Amino acid sequence: MLVRKRFISIVVAVLMACCALRAAVDTEGPNLIENGNFEAAGEGLRCPFPAWAGRAGKNAAYEFSRVPGRSGSAARISGKAAERGDIHNVQAFAVKAGERLLVRFWAKTENLKGGVFAQLEGEPNDNGWYKINIENTTEWKQYESIVRVPKGAKGQAEPKIVFWFYHFGTGALLLDDVTVCVVREDPIAKAKTELELMRAMPQGKVSDGVRGVLSKIDAAMLDPKPEAVALLRRELLTELSLQNGCGGNFVVGATHSLDRVFLDEPFRGTTPQKLHVALARNETEAFQLVVVSCGKAVEPVSISPATSAARRFA
């Protein structure tokens, strides 16, 4: 059990590092939702939230109110009958097709019986083109998604978008800190992150050649330049290949089974000289071996198991 917990903790740490990597290389634009924190005083359309519009269903089955939120005020949609109540931002915002949108908001429920969700609508598809289901929980929870904007249904290159929140049922849905913004890659931050990942690639003792490339990477991290990354990666892979007896043609990397390795993206794992997997009796575990070219054709390739294997049960 100790081994299993240790493996799970490693996987969780890697997944958290991936989330941090996205945050490090992305820059967020301004919030495209007016009054997304519901702090503004005044009235909207059929709701007490300026810049928002509400629909109360048949026979006014739903009510809208400003209530204390997780930070300041929040929007509350409460239902007395199982129909449909919703709110959406009044002013549609235009975003170029192909851009990435970061959608983020906080939500919780009170005595909810039914379903609640958020949805991006507008010119890409008035019936909705991206949906986020909201959980039935009495604690504030943050929801966050990144979605690429499609062209409009009529071919609009910069479609107008509206953000809706739907409540089907009884009880209440509370919303706060609604943000929708364009996120773009920061090339300098990405270059620094790639250099940091390359710096961590070698495992164990390294040759003088590898040590020399690592010194170059350390110097490059002081003033990261995107154009330097590919050259240093090629140089590092070549030296690692020579160190590990692969002739400068390829290097063998390793990563956990949950990592997604793509042919058209650089390998960002490690290149250990040995790989240790400790298991309890009758347990199984997976890992990936990745053959990475140093810029030369690697063919033919054959893999054969070792003639003997040492087993150690923890």
C-alpha cells in the first residue's frame, strides 16, 4: 500500500505541474463580461444585475436577487416550480474564430432539485456550442474551461458570443465572479518553461558533454529567447544519446502511464538511465518508454526484452 500511495502522489504532482505550466505560458486578456462579479448597483433586464438579462419562466416561477457572495455580492436564481429560469450577459462580445477563451466562474446551490448548467451561445450556434454542467453542492466551487472559438454558423470570422446560466428545477443557484477572456501564449514565458523542463530531463550522473549543455541552458534561462529553445533541445538530446550509447541518433525517455505523448510536440519527460518500478505482490503498474529522435531518421527500430530480470517485492 505504501508503494501505491507513493505512485499516486507522484502522478498527482505531475498533473499539478501540468496545470501550473498552462498558467505560466498563458496571458489573460480583459474580462469580456460586464459586471461579472455582480457588484454594480442598479437594474438589468428583468433582474437586479446591471448588464444582465433574466427570464423567470411561466407564472414567474423564478426570482432573481443579489445576495452576499464568496467575495462581495452574488447572483441568486431561485425556483418555485420545475420550469426554466436563466440569465445571460446583455452585451454580446465578438471574438475571432480560432482564439482560445478562458471561461471561469464560481457557483453553489441551495436545496436544488433539478439541473443547472452554463452555456456559450451566440453566432457559432444559438442553441449552444459549449456546455459546463454545474454540480449540486452547497459549497462554493470554481469552474474553469478553455475552449477554442469556432466560426459563426454563417461563416462569421469574428462571431458574437453570449454566456448563459440555466436553472431547471426548484431551489437556488448562486453565481459569482464570472470571467470570460481571451488567453494567448506568452512566448517568453513559454521559452523559460521549456528550458526549465529541459534542465530536468537528464537523470543521474551526466557526461561532460551533457553538463556543458546544461550550463548553456542555465545561461539561456536568464534571458529566455524562443528561437534558442529548439537548438538547445537538439544539442541536449544529442549529448544524452552519446552518453547513453545511442550514437547521437536517438535517446530513450520515460514517463508515467497518464502522460499523453504526441508525435508533433517535443517530449517533455525525463531520460533516466535506469527505471525502477516497485510493486506489491500481484499488483501491476504501467509506464511509457519514448524513443526520441535527435533530428535524424531512426529506422529500423526493434525492441527486445532483457534475457533476465531482477524482481524485488516491497
